[in-house]
Amino acid sequence: MKNHGPWKIHFSETMYRDPWLTVTRDQVTRPDGQPGTYATVQLKSGVCVIALDSQNCVHLTREFHYAVGRDTLEGVSGGIEPGESAEATARRELAEELGLQASVWKHLGSIDPFTAAIHSRVDLFVAEELQQQSANPEGTELIEHVVLALDEAVELVRSGDITHAPTCVAVLQIALGFHR
């Protein structure tokens, strides 16, 4: 038996696993002392990068995302590969998705977009002093490069038009000056 906060885990069983996620079901004793089960999803940790240019514009992506079934507007995002640092992933993803290199990188912290049943840490970055090169997205990525004034991006977060939680947090952190 393993203590997990006020819960006790008696047995864990992996129900599904692929390169991006793992679903686990635990046999537990709940905090109220009753027996039960608890299922969790472990998503590959990832990054979200907001590229900020010298005109105070943000560079975002617009693409169709299968899980939500629609186009979304968001920062450059991707999963951290085994043995790769979060910053190395951020640099790689920015180059692949938008063809941008940056001379200045700042880590804005990390967030847990879901906390009740999904573990999915996301490290947030702002990339500055940008240079354009050729993008090289993966075959599943049909990405439109969108450039918006930072104030306009903040308004899109406020209005609910940007719904990707890591992008929302990073855009607001940048607008509030947390990256300086």
C-alpha cells in the first residue's frame, strides 16, 4: 500500500498506454475511509511558446485539433521527448512549426492545465529577438502562422476566442510584464 496525500493506493493497473498518454486505474481507500477506484491520465509533458517580436506582436498558430474538432489559436506547443529539456523542446517546436529562431528565451514557469484526473505539466516560454527561417511542421500539422498585437491576443483570451489554457496563461503573463 502507498500513501498518496489523504488517499491510500492498494494496487495500480495500466489500462492503456501509447507514446502520448497512459491511463491508470488505482484500487484505493478514499479519504473518507471507503474503498474505491480512481482513474488518471498521464499525458506527455509539454511546452507552450509565445514568440514576441520587436513590435510587441505575438506569433501564434491556427490549426485543426482533432480532440476538440475545430481550429484553435494558440502558442507553439509540443511534447517533451525523453532526454530532452523543456527549453530544447521549446526551441525545436518554434523552429518546426513557425520557422522562428529566437536569441532570447525566458521560462515563465509551468502549469498543470488539469488537476483532478489528468497529469499534464506544461512549461511556458516567451521567445524574443526573432529571426525567420523555414518552417518544417510534422505531417499531421497544417499550421497557419498568425501574428497579432499583444493587446489583441489579450482581448481574444478575455473573449474566450483563445481557449488553449497554456496559451491563455502565457499571454496574460507577458501582458502583465512577468517576462521582463
